[in-house]
Amino acid sequence: MQQKQALIVVDVQNDFCPGGALAVRDADAVISILNRYIGKFSQACLPVIATRDWHPAKTTHFKNFGGLWPAHCVQHTKGAEFHPGLNLGAEAIVVSKGTAPDEDSYSAFQGVDSSGVALTELLRQLGVETLYVGGLATDYCVKDTVLDGLKRGFKAVVLGDAIRGVDVHPTDSRQALAEMNDAGAITLNTIEESRL
């Protein structure tokens, strides 16, 4: 593995997993694959960044207040916690997004760490050039994170078998992946890990 890489684990939170308020179909299937990547990056002393939706109870992101989605990932609730099967070590950096009452914030690049440092600045401080991105959901937060990363000059690798989509329309995830690839992202599946 090269020194200028970082793993971004997008929104693997209880509310997006089976039984959650906004469950993504088959979401928990990404966990074992992501755990392998977390292990690889941690072993190589490369950054592991875990993003989370961290919404206030009242936000225009939710249907009750004019938004698209049912209430989910409300700050300090069980639903907002990372899935218990996700093996994030103590060294993982947590980036929170959607924290204001008027924010949607699908992209991790709209989030900040516990000190208030934005993700772009954090990655620059760490000397990161290439992002490996997996998690939930393909057609929203994963897609927006990858596209924003590319716009900011990072290279992006989508972990194809470690993502799952909401698929409001059946082809949404497929279209999202095509959009990411067209913008310059590479898709990598576990079987191709030798490229790491």
C-alpha cells in the first residue's frame, strides 16, 4: 500500500442497516469487507476516516420539516451509532455531517472532525492523494463524497463490493457508479485487492 492513501468509510450507522429508520437493503453485507480494508489500512498506518450523519432532531432534511427522508441518525441516539460489527479502531477519525438544522450534507466533504476541521483540510494535513471509499449509500453519500473528492483534486477508488444503495429507482446505484467512473473514479472489488 502506498503512503498517500486514506480509507473513507461512509455512514455505516445503525439507522441505515437492517432494522434501522432508513435501512438500505443488504447494508450489513458491506461490514465484513470494510473490516478487512480497515485492518489493511490500520496495519499500514494509513488514515481510516469514518463519516456519519449527525442530524439534529429538527432539520429540513427530514420529511416532518419539509425534507425527503424519515428521521434518521439523530445526534446521540442508537440509530446514529456506527454498526456494532464495524471494527473501527481508536485511531479512526470520525467526520460528522448534516449537523445544522438547514443542512442535507450528503458529501463527507461537508463534514468536520471533532476539532471542527473540514475533511479537505484534514486530508491535506495528512498528505493524502488517493481516497478508497466504501459504505452507504451508493447513490447518495458515497456518490457525493467521491465526486466531491475528485473535484478537489483527489484520486478516488470506489470499493465496489463494499457499497450498497437506497435505489429509490431500481437503477439508481448503477447510474451512480457510472457517474463516479465517468468523473474519473476507479472501481475496485475485493478480488482485485492486489492492486492496493
